Amino acid sequence: MDSAKFRNPESAVESKASLKLMPAAQRSLEHLLAALTAVLLCVGIQMVQSASLTSRPSRLDELFLARHLSWLCVAVVAAWCVSRLTAEQLERHARILFWSFALLITAVLIPGIGTRINGAQRWIRFAGLSLQPSELGRLILPMVAAAEVSRQKRSGSMTLDGIPRTLLPLLVSIPLVAAEPDLGAAVFLAAGFLLALFFAGWPLRYFMLCGLFLIPAAAGLLVLRPYQLQRITGFLETWRDPAAAPWQIRQSLLSLGSGGLEGTGIGRGWQKLSYLPEANTDFVFAVIGEELGLAGTLTICFVWIVFYFTGRSVLSQQPRQSFAWVVGTTLLTQLVLQAMANIAVAVALVPPKGVPHPLVSYGGTNLLVSLSAVGLVLGLARSRVHAECRVEGEWP
């Protein structure tokens, strides 16, 4: 008994010392994640400036960069603000955030409020800027899914009867986004929601049961929109007859191939000069391949790999399947999956779809949401560390 009393002070000192070391190691990982984010943002600024050039230079070229920098300032402020939020605050207000999101994606469909461009009504314009509300679902839907599963675990109500309640946010938001129409965004939002459920420990048998209903629904959407099938058939032609491939895919592959190993140099690419569609958004990776070569594209891929594993390390302080860990891991995975999807489109591995490269492509809402996701990951990673240190008296 006496020896136990003697050992307890030593173990307390060791535990306190480990807590002093933990914030320092955590800060180093957070700084590395922030540095990798800054690298991608800097590449994005340079590529937006370069990819926005046209065969007939005008003030419009400078306007793209000015707007991108304006949105970047807004995104940095937003990322800092959301990084100050705790996991408890986000979980408590998840439902309010969802219904606010549902209101926005409903309002965008109302004539006079939403703006229609190229047959799609996806944007709300204000103060000279345009916001795409569906992008906000990438942040909000994972929070709702994680909060609902956490609630069910605490109350012991995770049963088959609870499946409709769990999937209600998906059933409300996906049809509204698909009606814009934006089938790609609808699929991506559904994937993010289901990813959060998976990370939260939702039973696999529930996923299998839901799949029986989701697969026919997805097939029905393709039947109702034949142009989606045309994209797929056109993509398949790329590998059988390159001359019959869609124009943007052919130009993207030409851009990547003409860059060689080292590229033509920043600003010296030719395909962006009115040949490559959406050069500063969906196909910015092709411009990187042309101007920075294979070395540049592989470097971007390497940065994303390090970004993902650094983010996972930052979140490792959180208990697995806790709200903070689930939301942080989902947001991190979404960013990397979106980057992979953008790259896959550029190299003709998947059918063409408007998927911007996070943190790199031109686009206000995408930049705002992507940078806010990084801010949320950093904020959620601190939640448990700060709580532990306050218990020990190390943090105010």
C-alpha cells in the first residue's frame, strides 16, 4: 500500500510531463498541415493567373485573379473563424446548420433568387460575388450524420426503425441539389454523408439495406437524364477511338502530353489559349501538367498524400468514432477524394464532370468551403487536447 502511494506521485509527474509534450507535438503537426495548405494555395494562385490567359489578352484575364484573391481573403477569415469552434458547439448546432442549408438550396431554385447559367440554376449572387449553396453541404452533412449517430449511441436507439431518421437529411437535400440540376454534386454530397456514417460506426447491414433502394434510384436518375449517359459513352470512346473522344478530354490529354517531364514553363502553355475548356477550374491540373510537366503533377499528388496523412496524425489525439474524429476524418477524406476525382477526369480515368481541384482551382465557393474544411479539421483536432490540459491546469 505504501509503495503504491510512493508510485502515484511519480506517475502523476510523468502524466503531466506527457501532457506538456503533447501540445508541442500537436502544434508541429498543425503547422505542417497549414504549410501544406499554403503550398496548394500558392500553386492555385499561380495557376489561376496562368490558366486565365487567353489568346486575346484583356482586362478579363486580370479580373479572374482579382476575384480569386478576393475570395481567398474571405476564405482565410472564414477558416480562422471556424477553427475557433469546438466539437461540442458544432454537434449542438448541427441540426440548425442543416435546416439553414436546406433553406439555401431551396431558395436557389426560386426564380429571382437563384441565378441560371448554361441551363443550371445553382448560384446566388450578392455584392458582385456568387455563392453556390450546394457546396456548403460538404461541411454540414458530415456534421449532421456524426451528430445523429452519436445521439443514437448515447440513447441506445440505433435500430432499424432509426434508419429513416438518420437518412432524413440525405432524403431532403439530394433531390433539391439534383433538381438544379447538379447530379455530380448530389452524388458527392451523398458520398460525404455516407462516409461520415461509416466512420461513426453505423452498422454495415444498414448500408446494405439502404443500397437496395439507392442503386435503383441512381439508375433512375441516369435514365431521366440521357445526357449523363452520353458523357459515359463518350468517355468510353476515348480508349477505343481517341478521335471520337469528347473535346475537353482530348485537349486535356494533349496538354498533359505536351508538358513532358519538366513542362513548358509557367505561363508558356498553349492549350489554355482558348483550346482547353475550363482551364482555370475543372482542368487546371492539365495546365499544371503542360507548364510544370510530369514533375509538377507528381509533386501535387505527393503534397496531397502528405496532406492526408498529416491530417490523420493531427486528428489521432481524438477518440475514434467521436464526433470530432468522425467529422474531421470525413472532411479530410472528402478533400483528398475531390482532388483525386479532378485528377482522374484530367487524365481520362473517369467520365468528365465539373469537379474543381480543391485549394487550386478558380472558384469562390469551392475555395471558401475547402479552406473552411481545413480550418474545421484543425479546430476539431484541438478540442480534446484543450479539454485535457484544462483539467490538468495547463491551459486557461
